Amino acid sequence: MQLGGIYRLRGNVKRILKSLLTNPIFLIGYWIFGIKLASICKYGSIDKNLPILLVSVALLILVILFTIIIVIKSSERKPNKLTDLKAWKIISIVLFVAITLFYGANIYKSATNFGGKLAWYIERLKNQRSIKFQHNNIYQYGVEGIFEDINNKYTLPQKLYMEKNFSLKFNSDGTITSFDTFVYGKNNNGKEESFLITYDKNKSENITLYLHGYAAPNYNDDKLLEPLIETVNVVPIKKAVSKWNGNQYGLIYYGKRNWGYNTNGIINIDKDGREYSPETASTEIIGYTVSLFVHGMDKVITPARYNLIGDPNWSKPSTTPNQATSDEKKNEQTNTKEQFFLSKEVGYKLNVADKALGSTFYSLSKTTDGGNTWTVINDDPYSGTVGGASGIVFLDDKLGFLGAVNPSGNEGALYRTDDGGKTFKKVNYTPHEVKLNNGQIIKPFDTPSMPYEMDGVLSMLVGQGSDGDYNGNSSELYQSNDKGQTWKFIQEIKK
């Protein structure tokens, strides 16, 4: 009996499909389904759209079941004035195809290029990891426990560098309440990896790890993460903060810092935990400083600034790709917003040629002997339109970029050369529109920063200038696969 029913169903598939496609109720339900599904993919708003979506799905299921039953039981179908009309058959098929293509295209756009909520959901599935936070007491496990928990689920590179800093808050009982940092490094295969690591006890009991973030890696040893872990392991944190009698404390680490001759709050500590607080300094105080402070009172109560003593390199000024040696400083081999050295010998410099009405006009010079001599290669690289230089970078001896901002600093521009600085053209990119809650559409992102290269792709952050206040003065990421000739919007980057 069951087999007979299946055979009857197979034999009537064509009639069932024809009946469905020419059924006005089915088409209306399918249209509502497309509207609500596309809306959820684009805007989210599940509470608002999901009930209607479920009703449309229920309607479609009922129509499909009803149609199947009618077709199977009816050996001879009764004529229907509307559905039997040839014109209606054509119209219904066109409507079905149009609904499918229109809302299918909208769903596809919502799933790509961060065009909607669906794209962000897919991005989270691909790159977001949730990790159980077990070593959540800084008195017992330090900060090393954080990375132990992460490594239990996802193997981090052995040598990690910070993009900016490591910030952490904890209660008086040592319970960690929040932390965040952005780190990068190379794995065992030499591939570059980056990670945004964040935790907020009020939102989740788990650590959130975002893979494949967008960093500007320069592998500056001043930003090594390892000194943080080693220093916290020997600092008696519970004892250090108990004298303040607060409810919540903070820990901040920026990497290697130069405190000059200021001994305020400085505590030197060795690997055995022996502390020494200098009253005066005969040389500059330099070290990988881990600071402890009372949350909200760091301007009133001096933080305890711990420098681990042991490795002599930790207390020396660094020589990194972005920091010159003393010999190089004599020749001014430092990178600033008006000067960039591509190598020890080759550099480019913007020279002030004139000033008028708040604007500065420049010429561009080049050196090939480490800065001993400079030759002007472009008398007006900005073509007379500039308020002030905001940056200069060369990726090779041909490809380079100049940044500029208007006199008020609220809007900028980027200029590109592919002939070593002889000529420049303004870089064009499509400003990303933002829709506010009141329906107003704005374009707040108008100040590009210097592009940087990673794995053959150029990336550029476009900020909001001095007047920016949208979404915490966030920036937007653009990328280029043709050496900066064209740029594609990728996503918004929050600070």
C-alpha cells in the first residue's frame, strides 16, 4: 500500500508542480517568505520578522500537502478557470522566477562583502572561536593561564607581538572580569596569523577569539608579549594591590617603555621576586613595564610600574625596523609623517615649500646615501591641493603613497605614485554609506591612512578625521589587489 502511494506520487510530480506554480495562494506565501527571509539576512530583526516568516512557511507547507493530496486522489482534475488559462500559467511562472531571482540576489548580497547581518554571521562562524575560561584568577594563574586556555583549543604562534597593548581588569579576590588584546605572529609553517582576544565576564564566561584580524605587523620587539607573562609570574599581585583597598584593579602593558629619569611608581623586580624601587635614576629607565592600578583612580593613586630585571636587552633602547640606531639618527633615518626610509640608503622626504591660509605646500626629495644628500624629484607632489601632510610610505622603489588632510583636519586624501615619486595621482575609493537609526544616510569615513601590504594585498584604514564621532570614531577597512589602483570596502573596524 505504501509502495503504491509512492508510485502514485512519483507519477504525479509534474501535475503537483504545475498546480503549485499556478496557485495564487502558493505564490503569495512564497512572496512573503522571500520578503521576510531577505529582511532577516540583511537587517536581522529576528523578533520582528521571524513570526511572519514561520507563518508563511506553515502556509506553504499546508498548500503543498493539500495540493499533493488533491492531485493523487483526483484521477481527473476538475477545470479551474484561472489556473487553466495559458496567460496565467505564463504569468505565474514569471512571478515565481522573479521572486526567486530578486530575493535570492538580495540574500546573496547580504552574505557577501559584509553587506548584511548574514555576512557577519558567516564571518563569525568562520573566524570566531569561543574558549572556556578556566584559569580566571590572576592571583593563582597570572596572565599565562589565559593563553594556556586558548592553546588548549587553538594553537597560537610561539612568539607573539601586540598590535597596541594588553589591558585587563580584575576584582579584589583576583577574579578576572575583562581583558582584550590584538596579537600576531608566525606559526610553525612560517604563515602569519593574527588574533583579537577579548573577554567580558558580564557578557560571557568564555574567552572570544577572532581569527584572521587585520593588523599592520612590523614585528617590533618592543611589542613582544612574552615579557608580560614572565613579569606577571613573579610580581606578587595580591600583595601589591592589597595596600590600595579597592574593589577593582587594572593591569596594562604596552611593551617596552622609556620612562626617562622619572622614578615615580617604578619597581624593579628580579626573577626571584626581589624588589627595588629607585629614588633617583642616573640613566634612562627602560623596560617592559607591567603597570597595576586602581580602576578609575589611576590619576589619583600612582600605579605600580614593574620592570623585570634579568635580560639585559630588556632595559636597552631597541633597534627595530621602525627605530633607528644612534648612527642612523645622525643622518635622520627616522620615519615620520613627512619622511620615509625604504632602506638604510634610500629615503624620501616632504620639504615645506610654502605656507598660506593654513595650508602647507611641499616638494618631494629623495636620498640614496642614507640622508647625507637630498635631491628634489617632484616640485609639487600634491598638485597644489593640500592642507598638511599626514603620511608618506614607499613599498618599493616605484610604488608609494602620500597622505594629506585639509587645514581643519576633518577630511583627507591619498595620493599614489608608480614611478618612484615623479608623478602622483589622487586615489579614488567609494565612500561607504552608513544608515543611522533615524533613517539618515551619512558618509563619515573620509580620512585615509597609509596603506600597508600583507601577503600581496594592500590594506588601508579610512578614518573620520578630527570631527569624527560616529560609532566611537571607528574606521573602515579597504583592500586592493592591484597595488592600490582600485580599492574595495571590507568592513568597519571599531576602536
